[in-house]
Amino acid sequence: MTDLLPLGMLAELTHRCPLACPYCSNPVELDRRSDELDTATWLRIFEEAAELGVLQLHLSGGEPTARSDIVELTRGAAKAGLYTNLITSGVGLTKQRLEALAEAGLDHVQLSWQDTDPVVADKIAGLEGAHRWKHETARAVVELGLPLTINVVIHRLNIARIADMIVAACRTGARRIEVAHTQYYGWGLANRAALLPTQEQVEAAHAAVAQIRRELEPSILIDYVAPDHFSRFPKPCMNGWGRQSLNVTPRGKVLPCHAAESIRGLTFWTVHDHSLREIWHDSPAFNAFRGTDWMKEPCRSCPRKHIDFGGCRCQAFAWTGDAANTDPACELSPYHGALRDAVAGPRTNELIYRRFSQPKPVLQD
Ligand code: SF4
Ligand code: SF4
């Protein structure tokens, strides 16, 4: 039994999405519509989450507005007392639907952008016209008076325009922009040779963000997540495993992080068989890497272990075959050299799009 309580919950309402971004954080094995939880089950989960102590609910996907019951789900979450954040591609979202969501109690919108160059934006999204639609959604969100965050995933095809994207986001009236480099597991790992920037590009991006921060903050808050392949130490992934948040998949598995299913050998309890409280406190997956007792060297005796929690378990598994190893993003990991070597590895212009019907990508490493 842990004393910790979750602050946030990511509800992946569906894996359906009109877009096909090759860095999508959804698992390579997508849940199908026929497997999705029904409305009543989600409403029950939202109430259980609020009772457990969750404050913020992120309504996500795929594209959450692909669910015909999204307004009803938002109303139920708000009624349960949760702060609701809609994480959307903006594609398929009309002003009328946004008005209905606002009326149902939606508190915040987080809109993804691909690029300021419309051609590259639509190419990455895998849908012509996506860029234009996203701008219309941004305008509608601001006109409705809902707080807007814009998030952009950075990769080799858009990194040169990182400052332009921040300026453009600021012009929409967004209050915050989240600029995060691609995470290289799942779809991102399958597309690493196409998406990974060069060392020079990353250094130029760091400098551009530092400069634009001096010019624009505090009129807009800029969150910048640096890429692991170019870092000395890992990020505090999820602020610690099973420490602050939980993630519910479309079919009802409850995970400590959205990519946790990529770790073979973990068993995830579902909302069909257990309450959220039982899963949070007692499930083997949530307890597998909680705290620091599970750590091996060099993390075990490292003074940074309460700062970064040994980094990302999914990345450790992807590179070393053992999720209890140090994240190879750390320069103290014996696998750090292999991660760095990937920076100098071969590149391709071929993208593997995230689609249900696609043949499964061949995972590298
Ligand atoms: S990353 Fe792209 S494909 Fe994946 S859910 Fe978001 S919008 Fe859809
Ligand atoms: S050894 Fe482990 S705890 Fe220390 S910096 Fe590296 S990842 Fe973090």
C-alpha cells in the first residue's frame, strides 16, 4: 500500500484518429473500436478517479472527439469534480461541438500542431487540409474563451522552424506552448531514422528556444522538452513510476504510463476486474518500479535517483531488454554509447504512418 495519491489521469478514450503522425505515442498495437469501453464504464471510472484523489483529467486518444459521447463524458467528468483537459488534433472539431463541450464543463483545450509550413504539416499528419483545420480550431477555442495550450512534437522535418512555431502559437492567443522532441519508442522508434535530428540541428534549436523565451515570456509560457539522444541525464519520466498519474487505455487497461505496454512481462489490471483504487495501490504493474528499491546500479547509489527516478522504464526496456536497468539516456548507463551512436546512424526519408491497416513497423534495436 502506497501513501502516494495520483494527481492526474490520462483517459485514452479511443485509438481512432483522422491523422496518422509517425511519432504517435499510441502503442503500435492499437485498440479497435469494438474493444472500447462504453459510456457508463468511463463515467464510473471518472467518479472512482475523483474519489481516489485525481484532480486533472486529460481526455485523450487517438482523437477523443471521435467518440460520439464526448460531450456526455465531459459533463460526467466535470460533475465528478475533475478539471477537464481535451487533448485534440482539432481535426473534425466544429465550433458547435466546442460550444457544447464548453457548456458541458470543459476547462481547457490542448491542441496539437505539426508545423508552420502547411505542406510539411499535412505530410506529417498524413491528411491534406489538417493544418488549415487546426488553425480554425485554435481560433474557435480562443473565441469561446477556453484556455488553449498548443503542443508541437519536434523532429528532423520541422526542427528548423521551432521558433516560428512558438511565435505562431503565441499569435493564436494560446497561453502556453509545449515543444517536445519526439520520444523514440513505439511508432517514434519505428520512424527514428526519418525523425531523429542531427546534433547541429538540436543545438540550433536549443539556442532558438532560449532566444524566443527571452523575447516572448511571460506573455506565453514555453515548455521545452529536450531530446534524450542528446542529453547527459534522463528526464524524470512521469515524475516517477506510479507516483502521480495513471493512464486508462481504450479497452480499460490501467497503466502507470502511456507506453508501459511496450514492456513485456508486466501484467496490467483492468477496470473490468478491479477498482481504480485497487489498481493504484495493489496492482503488480504499478508496484513494479515504484520508489527506489527496485533500482540496480548505477542508479541505486546515485544522488540523482530522487530527481530523475532512473529515467524512463520503457526506454530502458527498449534498449537493454530489462526495464529495471538505468535509462540509456543517462551517461552513466553502459548502453549510453549505443543511444549516442544512433545519432550518427543512417537516415531515411520514408515515413511509416500510424494507421490500423498498416503492416506492423519493424522495431529497431
Ligand atoms: S499523434 Fe497524431 S496520430 Fe497520434 S493521436 Fe495524436 S493526432 Fe492522432
Ligand atoms: S544513474 Fe540513474 S539516478 Fe543517476 S543520473 Fe543516471 S538515471 Fe539518474
